[in-house]
Amino acid sequence: MHNLVVRRPKFDEIDSINEFFELVIRDTFERNGLSDLLEKTMEEEIADKRKCLKEDFESHGANRYFLIVTIDNLVVGSIEYGPSNDLIITSTNGALKDLVEIGTVFVNPKHQRKGIGNLILFRILDELENKGIKEFCLDSGYKSAQKIWFHKFGEPEYCLKDYWGEGADHMVWRLKVSEVMRR
């Protein structure tokens, strides 16, 4: 893929990144059979991602740290790390509260299965390693993402059975940066 760039987001891209979040989240809900959930749930997810991006800009990457992928200046991927979310903290009885969480691992549906997700995952892991962060966590309630994480990382450390409804579990992984980098 030519003209593919992985970099920090720019302030003047906030609108296009937020549109990207909405596109990917709506597609993800549809592909995972979650469209029948309340529209409110999807809107909350979109609003949460916008809030995380805002935190990145306000803290200059200190509280939240995003990377985006562009192809010909079009946002096609994103990833971030920051404090563990409330669901991770409560579902693990606080065991992971001091770990950073990798989140917002999104790739435009037209660009999935082309290695973009792996590329940005390893770039963010480089950032963690450079900052001396040795462990992280990530979570997912999307079956499509869970398949990917199972393949990459194995069994999750925590599984909230039927959290999103019957047969729709929520999973949390705890991982060491160095182990993931060696895979």
C-alpha cells in the first residue's frame, strides 16, 4: 500500500477522525449482530471514542495517546492507549486498574485484512516499550474482534459470560509487551 502513513493525529483532523469512528462503530455493530441493541449504546460508544480523542489533544498525549493510519490523507485506522476503562476495572475487581489499556483498534471496513491492524498494534507497543510500560490490557465485546484477539493472544484472563446478552460475552486480556512483541 503506497501513501500509507502511521502518525499522531492533527488537531484539524478531529472531524474526519470522529466520522471515521462513527463509520467503523456502526459497521462493527452491524457485523456483530448488535444492531438490535439500543441506538443509545452505539451512540455512547461513538461519544466515548470522541472523548478519548479529545483527552489526547488536551493532554498532548500524556493521558491518552492516539496513532492514526492514513492512506492518501484519508483516515483508515486508529489505535490508542490510556487508563483502563471502568468495565475493565470493575470486572477484574480492580486487578487491572493500574495497567494501561490499548483501545480504539479500528480499521475502515474497506481496508481490513490488509495488515493495518497489526501494523498499528506493533507501533503502539513500540510506544509502550519506549515509555517503559511492561504490561497492558485490552477488552472486547465484539465477536469479530474477539476472534482476532484469541488468535493473537490466546484465552482472555477474564470472561464476562453473557454480558451483552445471551451468547455475547465480554473479554479482557492482560498481556506483557515483550511477549506480544516476540510473536
